[in-house]
Amino acid sequence: MDVVPNTLKGFGVTLRQVFRKPITQQYPEYLRPVYPRFRGRHRLHLHENGLEKCVGCSLCAAACPADCIRVVADENTAENRVSAGERYARIYEINMSRCIFCGYCELACPFDAITLGNDYEISEYNRDDLIYTKDMLLAEPQKKIPVADRDLYDTPIPYYKAHS
Amino acid sequence: MTHLTEQWWVALIEAVIVVNLVMVAFAYTTWLERKALGRMQLRYGPNRAGPFGLLQPIADLIKLVRKEAFFPASSHDLLYISAPILSCFTALLAFAVIPYGPGWTVDGYYINGEIANLPISLILIFALGSIGVYGFIVGGWASDSKFAMLGSMRTCAQLVSYEVALALSVFGVVLMGRSLSLVDIVDRQQATLWFFIPQFIGLCIFLLAGTAETSRPPFDLPEADTELVAGYHTEYSGMRWGLFQTAEYINLIVLSALAVTLFFGGWEFPGVPSLDRFGPIWFLLKLGALVTAFIWLRASQPRLRYDQLMRFGWKILLPLATVNALVTALIVVWVG
């Protein structure tokens, strides 16, 4: 007849939790720091002199397994110099509704022109709004997403083993 | 205690107030349940709508009313629509006979401490509960879905099994109170002592069988989410589903109110007769404590297996309730 004490023990377990602080993270107010190598929304980068790093080679589009990148290249001219190379990307579009955030575009790029940032709040009410143009990708992200300290992860013991 | 006559329109106003108060109590029982369950699982529970999520029940109501009232093409329309109404109606009606105060005289008009003082009010509550079960069974059957059908069958089997133990468990209280009227039982407890002391076994059986009657966890087999999607209300949505939820929660409140009335002296404040005129406050406090206990039970215990449920009902609760009733009867006859 240890049914009754065992049943009562269950009540004790739940009652104890009432006096502890909930572990819920209050999301819109509190943004959890992302992993340093987190793969979020893409960014296109510029050189220090203001020229675009992208030369419109379409290697990212070729590497993309989801086929979500569209690049249309054009020649740089003396009057209209956009990038540091011979050619530049006249159209650079990423369809975020198809992107799987694998980071292959980043690996394929010979000039480090495209990288995956840490912005993950990219929901939209309209599918058309998920097609990001070159201007959107070049602009600074509107919301600052906190990034976790790199030293936290670069340890001899893996993070998940040290913090469990 | 003398019962003065009450004007019919006073009773009508009283009834309207009590029905609305019960609906508010239902709304905030859902809030309390979500909040308490959340804290017991290291979550916050609803905290977005209003301070401490206090407007959450209202937001839920608006959402349910605006939702499409869908029903399956092969359902039996009339039964499908009337089932939740029946359940909700009988659940609300049970509050008509539960006493919540000693009665007051305001401006020469006498106000009863209950809406209707019937000599057989306890039987009425059990009868209404039995009719309300039809809503759950018919609703599941009329929606023509296998999960709802299985849920209905389980409701049938479970409620029939536990109704016997529930009715027998209050037998001792009826014998000690020498009446089937809830008003007389409360008066009797004031004259002697609260019945949860002499009828402790009866109280335990009443609460366990009552949990099964309201099909709350750990006896929630009729709507076991992991097995039956949602049991008898699988095919319901919108406010029709909301009415089933209303019926379930009001059944819980009625059960708690009945336990307070039968075992914890109703609206009486222990030992201080001058505080008795604030009866509704003490009644609500006791009610809140019992409802919280039911929520705590839900958070703590896992669901029973079907054979365990049947074995517990027929082999433990029923014999125990019978022995309790017999022993109480013997003592009452013996002592006088």
C-alpha cells in the first residue's frame, strides 16, 4: 500500500515548482542571443571605398540548392562604377520564402560579398515582401539582434556538455 | 431558522445575478487553471492580455464567438446543435439550489440565501447532472466521427460507473443532516460540526468520484487528447465547443460548491455567528480553495489506464462508499 504516499509525493513535486522562477523567455521583449555562427537573413557587403564587393559572377546562384538567388550582371563603365571588378550585379534578388539558410552562397562567393547575418525576424504578411532586392540586402538591419559571446563556445568542452 | 417568504421578482433578480456570477466564475476558473498549471510547470501562463493576463477569458470569448460554426456534413444537425446547449443549461441550472447565505432583509424585502429552497435539492442536482451527461453522449454520437464516438462511449461507461459511488458517498451526509435539502444540511452543520470530520471517507470518495464525473484529469479518459484527439467534442468548433467547455467548467464549480455545502459548512464562518451575514464571501473563498485543489490534482497526477479506471471505480470506491453509508446509518440509528 505505497500508493497513497507516492500519490501525495506527486502533489509535492508540483507545489515546489510554484515557488521557483519560471524559465520562460519573454520573447518580443527579450531577444535570446544567437550563436556566433548563426545563419540568419543575408547581407551584401561593400568595400571601404563604397564599392560593392559583388561582381555578379552568379556562383552563389549556382551553389544554391534551393535555387532562390537570381543575379543579372552588367558591365561597369567609367561613368557608372558600382563594383570593384569588371562586372557588377544589376539585379540581385533572394527569395526568402525558398531559402533554406544553408550558407552555401557564402561558401561559394570568391569575394566574401554575401554573408548570412544574425537577423531571424523575417516574417511577412505577403509572400511578395519576402523577395529581397539588392538595396534591402545592402542596407543595415533595422533591429539589433544580440550575439552570444564567442568565447562561450570556443572551449575545450562543448557548450552543451558544460551547461547541462 | 425561519424562512420568510420572498417576493417572486426578488427571486428573479437574484437568479439573474447568480447566473451571471457563475459565468464570470467560469471565465476566471479557466484563467486560474491556465495560470496555476503554468506556474506548476515553470511557465508563466497567459500574461499578454491585460495585467497578469486577466483579460484572457474575454479575448478567448471574442475569438470563439467570431469563429466559424462549422459542422460535419454527415452530422445529425438538430442533435449536434442542441447537445452543447443541453449540457451547458443543466450545468447552470444546478446552481439554483445551492445556498450561499443566511438570507437578508433589505428595505423590508426579504432576500433568500438561495434561489430555490427545495426539500429534495440534492436529488435535483444529481438528476440534472445525469441529464447533462446526455449532452456529452449525444454530441459525440451526432457528430458522426470515430473519435467522438469512442469519446462518447467512454463518457457513458465512466459516468455510469462513478455516479453510483458519488451518490453513495453523500449518503452519510444525508443521514447525518437528516434532510435532502441543502439548506437544512448547512443549518445542521452549523448546529453540530462540519461534516468533513465525521464523513472524511465520504469526502474523499466524493472528491475522487466527482473528478471522474466532471471527466477532469487524471480521470479525463472521455477526452484523452493523446488517444482520442478531444473525445466527444472532436468535431466541434467555435462557440459550440465553447459551450461544452463552459458546461465542463461549470460542472467543476457545481461539484466544488456541492462539496463546500455538504462537507465544509456551506457559507458558514466557523465559530463566529456574527460574520455569517457575509456568507457569500466565505462561500466563495471555500469554493476557490476547492477549485484550486482540483487544478493542483490535474497538474500532479497522470491519466489512469482504462482498466485501472474501471477497477478503481467498481472495486475500491463503490465498496468503500457502501461500507461508509452502512456504518454511518448504524451509528446514526444507534446514537440517535
